[in-house]
Amino acid sequence: MLPEITVESAAPSSEVLPTESSSVYGLNLKVLDTPRQITPINQTLIRSSGMAAQGYIDPLSTAFLIAGAISENSGAMMAAPSIRGMAAQPYINGIQFTSLQAGMPLTPFNWNMVESEDITEGPANAVFGQQQAAGGTVNYITKQPYFDQFRGQLWDTTGMYQNYMWGVDFGGPIDKARNIAYRLSYMGIENGSYYQPNVHNDQENIYFALGARPSENYSVDFISDFGTYDFTPMMSWMNRPTTALIQNGLYNTGALPLSQIQIGPINNPGFATYAGPLEPISRRLVANNPESIGRAYSGFVQLIQKLKLGENIQLRNNTFVYYGRNVVVAPASYYTEVAMGDYEIDNRTELLISFSTPIGQSKENVGKQKSFLGQLLFDHQLDTGVEWGFEHNLDYESQLYFGSANVWDILRTSPTSWNFTQTAFFQSLIRNPQAPGGGEWPIPGLPGVYFEPLNGSAGTTDCNYWTVAPFFQHYLAISDKLSILIGARATTYFISSQTPPGTPPELFVQAQTIQELPMINASVSYKVFPWWTAYFNYNFLYVANVGVVGGFNVYPTGLPSSEFNLQEQLFEGGFKWSLLHDKLYASLAGFSQQIPLFNFVDVPPTLATITGLELNLTYQPTRHFWMRAGTFFSQGVEDWAGLPFGPPMSQTYSTALALRANLPLNNYQSFPPANYPFIGWPQEVINAMVSYQTDLGLGITVGGLVMSPQFLGYNYATAIPWQFLINARVFYSAPKWEASLWIYNLTNEHYWLPYAIGSMPDRTNDYGGIVAGLPFWIQGTVAWKF
């Protein structure tokens, strides 16, 4: 017998064409057959886009892959990209991650554990469920054990601006039969930042997965992650954005003494009375007080079991437990958030059944229908079960004056003086039950840090709640051309909430409620040809208005129904093509999506509707070359016409207008009720990415992004103009090692990003903050594989 010879390629094939996507509906449907806009993102695309190159999600990285996915600028605190103007609802191996709000758990996320992700544009389906308002969903598939052989890698990343990351990842089979295997992955980060003063993100994460396949009919996977974090909460960027700042880099100087600072329109001096001259400012400078605090630790365990009960019957059980504790203090904003040990438990048990309905028709009738429907099949796939969960939140929040950063002159004053608690205005709120939100009260055990006990959806709560959600989904392939998919889910909430310890007796409120939130989804797909699919999808659901880290917050009136009557809806139709012998994949979709925007007071939610058209294509003729391109055109509108007020902002006009008209900074007012187009949102986005790798292992990837203007306020007077960005990556792959050089902003464009995008909650601060995009920036990675 000849000896076994192992051949190792210097340039392994990197498949980027969309193929299977079983995580989206819980079924084994190809992307071409799935009636939604979905994008599977593997490691090749994650690395090519630089999605987690900084240890956290870059706000534009996902947009290089999905044109409508420009994300929130929150430093390390986002756990999900934004889709269609709102953060996506994240899932970890198919289970909702709910201890967050608007995609932000206010704790950094472990991107090292992510093997791949499936992004769906628009709301979730009946199997996965959806608790919060979201522009889309992202299901993170974590690293899986190696059952074939022991292998791993040791890597180090070094980048400009004191960016240092390192890690080790390895695993393999445990027994000789290779039925049990593991994967262990560690990552450490000590990152400084381009932004100053004193912006950093330090973290350590340990991820462990253990899998067993004792028989062909049963599998079990245990997954765990634990991380510790020391980071700067990026609640304050460069303040006082104006056209002069955006176009010429000129900043409005001038500051009041702490004793004269006032928030709101009353007794607040006009800016012209104390403004200084316009002066050049470094793009690195942000309104961050060096005394900002970000400390956290978090972890989860997950157990996934699959049992085959018969040839066409499978039982699945997925249990997820998460725990997190953090302290976030941003003195300049002013913003505080303290989670005293929050946790969620979620369990989904489902039964998957597939069968075919006998066709009792004559050959003649079948032949007549075949020209219209193709070959009749009547193949069924059912997915039914129940999901239940429990969540505990003990959270302290001060957020009602979040966005007060325009009071600071960050060019001429000391960063340690950017502390809102030192102002006479803030001192008047301390222990004042007549102030908004019940005033500012010390957080127990944290002297000098304050919370508002009755700030509504801002986040303060001592809350426990259960959910029970039966669901049913039916996929019917009527023929090889026509299929339909319907799903329904009913989530019942059993909620008990009260103001937390530290609340004065006169402000203490507690309440209980039971709420029912229904969900339905329905779609139809028709194969015009085997390579051309047309589809239409409809989703209707109610979502809940949760607080900052996922709990339900009592109002002075208790738990109003407006916290739960948030209607989300999607109409989407389009075409998908797989051409050139499955080497070119393209999709075209038109959509109208309704996203409810929660309000901080006890009033009905504001409805936002985003309508648009999207075109995407992926081409990979050989294993050496691939390209992606897309365009996204949309219009988002917030409907405030039926409410007692319009959209609020921390400042309703630019600082330049405040100077000209002698208006106060941080006037904290609302616009009149009306319909308002989205702010902080480009209506047109174009992306493209091209990659080539030689047989020797040397490769290069170049990506480009173009964005249309973005307005910063609801008076539509100040805008970020048309912008473009080019990124590149040069890499080399060998059997035992890899090297990569990532080049950000290749042409060193002076681009800007709004503080918050589209319908994200903190868009109310877009006249109080703006983000200077990163300049030309390089980062290198070296990995040794064993």
C-alpha cells in the first residue's frame, strides 16, 4: 500500500458566493430560494472588509459588503451592525441576545468568537422571534470544534495609534473515534485610539466550545465565552459641528463659567455673548473627559442539542444563559449606566418535520399544470415549538441630559473640566424630586455617580420578566417552481418592574403587567427559470420598548401599553439570479419597512418608514478572483404628525446659527409635529470590492464606498456632503503562516460621520457631536499555523 501523501496549497480557495444559509429560517434553504435579502458573511469577507480590525465593529465596514448597513459610531460598545437606519437584532447561534438596546449592550463584544454571520435585512421570522425594534437581524455563528485533526494558530496584530491585539486559537478531537472535539480561543486587546484625549479599549476574552457526536442521530455542543473590559465609553465625539468645521476644519470657541451653564431655553445665555473666534482644530480631538469610566465583565454559556427521531423528524433544543455587569460614566455628556449583574436565560425547543403529500391526479392533469407550476411536489417542512425566557435587570441610568457636550470648548479648556456634574445647573438637580426624571440621586455604592429614578425608557429599572412564545412555521414547495412560507408566533410577557434601591420613598413606583406580542410572516417564491427566482415577503409584528440594557422601566404611571404597542412591518419583493454557471449571484429588491421609534415619555411610539431599492452582485469565476458590488437608494421618514410634539434634539440648530442669531447652546427643545426625513442618513450608497490571490499565496483586496449627503438636524440646514472612502488589504498565505497588511482610507480623505444614524435613538444629539473619520491608517497581522 502506498503511503498517504498530504498536499497543502499555498493559496486555498476562498468561497464568497452565497450558497447555503440554514441559519436564517432554521431550514436548509439556499440563498437563491430564501425570500428575503440575506447576506452570509464568512471569514474571508470579515477580513476583507476589516469588520473587526480594531477589536470592535467599524461603522463603515459592513457597508463595504451591504450598502444599506452603515452602523452606529459607538466605539467598542456595538454588538450588531445597523441595517436600513436602525441597529440589527443580534442572535448567537440562533438565540436572541436581549440584554441590550438598539444593538448596544454598553459592553464591548467578543468578535474573536465569531466564525461567520448571516445578516437579514428587515425583521425576524417566527422561529427566531424578535423582542426589540430593529432594521434587520444578524445571526452570529461562533467558532466550532475541530473534529478532523488537531490544529490552530498563534497571531499578533499591531496597528497605528497604539493598537495591539494578540491571540491563540486551537482545537481538535479528544477521542480516537473523533466523536468528541473541542476549540479554545483567546484574544487580548490593548488599544489606544486616533481620538484623544485618553480613548482606549482593553479587553481579554476566552472562548471555549466542546462538541460530541456519539451517534448519527444525536449531537450536542457546549459553547462558552467570558470577557473582561476596560474601555472608554464613546458618548462624546467632536462637539459643535458646523459647515465651517466640516468643510474647513474651523471650530467655534467660547465657554461659560461652570456657574452660568444652563440647559434648556430658560436663563441660558445666547452663544454670541461669550463666543470666541473660529479656530483650526485637530481632527483627533473629541469631547472626552479623561475621567470617563468603562468597566465590565460578561459571559455566556450555550447548549445546543439535536436528536434525530426518525428519517424525517428532528428535535432541537437550544439553551442560552448570559450574564453581564458594568459601570459606564461619561462626565462630559452627561451619561451614566450601571448594571448591577443582569442576566438572561433563553430556551427554544422545536420539532422539525418533513414529508410529502401524495399527488392523486391523472397524468393528463399533471401535464396541464406542469407548464404553469413546473413539476408538482407538495413537499413540506414544518418547524414548530416553544421558546421561553427569563431576564433580570437592575440598572441605574442618567440619560435625560445626554448630549449636553456643546457647553464645552474642547479647543481652549482643560479636558478634566468637561464634567457636567460640576455645573450649577446639575447641582440644582441633585436630590430634587421635582426635576425631570425625579432628579439626580446617588447610585448606591458609587459616590459621585448619579441616576434618574423615573426616566422612562432611558433605562433605570429593577425588573424581572418571563416570556413564553409558541411558534409555527410551514415551508411548502408546491412544485419545483412555486413555494410558500408562512410563520406565526405569539410572545407573552409577564413583567414585574419597580424603581431600584436608592430611589427616595416619594418617587418609588412598582407595577406588573402581562402583554401579548404577535408576529406573522408570509412569503411566496417563484422560479421563473432554475437560475431566476422572484419573491415577495410580508412581515408583521409587535415589538417592545426596552431600556438601555434590555429591561422594562416603570414610568410614574407604571407600565403603559405604549411600551408594547410598537408595530413593525415589512413589504419586500425582488429577484435573485444565479448566472454564468453559478459564478455570478445578483439580487434586486424593493422594500418598505416600518420601524417604531420609542419615546422617552409616556406617549405612543413614533413610526418611521424607510422605502428603498437595493441591488447586489457577487462574481467569482475562479478561486483566484472575486468581486462584490452594490447600490442602495432609500428614503426614511419619521411620522410625528399625530403626536403632541415633534422630534426632540439636544440642540435644534447648528452652533453656527446659534452664534449668528445669539441663541443658546443645548436648548433641549422639540420641533413641531410633522413628517421629517431621516437625519444622519445617506439616501444613496454605492459599494464595490475586488480581490485577487495568486497561486503563490500573495493577494490584494480593494474596496470602495460612496455616500450621498447626510443632514445633521431636522431643520436640514447643515449637512455632510458627498464622500468616498477606499480601503485595501495586502495579504500572503502559506501552509504554516499568514501575513496581512490592512490599509484604511488609502487616499487619506477627510470624511465625516454623524453622531448617530437614521432612526437610532441618539440621533437627537447630531447637532451636538460629529465624528471625524479615521485618516490613512495601517495595521499588520502575522499568524503562525500549527
